[in-house]
Amino acid sequence: MTLPGAWSISRRPSYFFEQALHNRCAYGAPRSMNKSELIQALSEKSGIASDRARYFVETMIDLMKQQLMNGGRIEIRGFGSFEMHEYDGYKGRNPHTGESVDIKPKRTPFFKPGQELKDMVNGK
């Protein structure tokens, strides 16, 4: 994949996600990877400067946000898809007082993992 500034990533994109899956705490539980750790891993694994890795990650996130905010869908083959789910308003109940409450309609982002990601996570 060639990116601005004439640098390239020679490894397949899922490589970085495979590495994240093997990133574990001292007691064996899976660890979260935050944005700066993702940027650092991208920089180290691809051999690019961290400022370019930061630009790449932040640009990708911004483009994905814009697509979702505009009602679009994002599909990354082998990884999964992102889309907005819309929920109608409904009558709810306050659990402390029992009072009836109107819940407003809302939109929320939703991620559906692809089959390749599901298989990788389940060791298939």
C-alpha cells in the first residue's frame, strides 16, 4: 500500500491486528491497545516515522467518522464493517422511581466483524 510521502507498508493490514491479539498482560488477560500504542506499533512494524504513522491513523479515523456521520457504511474485507444503527424513541421507566420516561430516538455506530477476523480470534 503506498501512502502520501512515498512510503509504503509491505505487510498485509491484518498483520497489525494479529499482533494486537497477541498483546497480553502479565497475568495472561488480553490488553487494550490505545491509539498511541497503535501508532507506535504501526511505526515500528512498517519502519516509518511516528509522525507519518500518526498522520495515517488519524486520517483513517477522521475519514471513517465522516463516512458514518453521513449515514454511510464502511466495509473492510477480512476485518469487518461499520455502520450506523438507528433506534426509535420509546417509553422507558426510571428504575429508582418507577416514573415513565420518554427515551429519544438515537443513532449509534455498530461494528460487525468479518468471517476472517472471527476465525482468527477463535483460532481457526
